[in-house]
Amino acid sequence: MCIRDRSEGDGWIGWPQWSPDGQSLMFTKGSLSRSGGMPSADLWLYDVVSGQATQLTNEPGFEGMAFWSPSSSE
């Protein structure tokens, strides 16, 4: 099974980042077309247990790269 199969539509996938607990993978997915400048791209979250991918952002333009904040031990 491939993340590309679980996220909708065609495009590229980049900058995958595992969650601290290893249960999720956040990644950036963009379209293959662009009209100058940065490509259009959104953040997605893939749940390893369920196999489901969820789109986290849906705005025009480039929504950034996936990054998990360090978990607090307190």
C-alpha cells in the first residue's frame, strides 16, 4: 500500500515526517501544475493504523512542509 494511493488526486509528495509515536506520517502533497512561483501544495496526515489519509490544509498556494513539534516529557 502506498501513501499516494491513499491521498486523492495526482501530484507529487515530499517532506514526509513520522509522528513522535510512529502512528502517523505527515507529508506535503502538491499539484503537478503551477502558474509561476511556488507550486500549490497542502499538508496531509496519513494514519498508519487505519490506512486513511486526511488533507489538513486547503488554501491556494504553498502550505509548507510537514514538521512535528518535540513532545514534552512533563
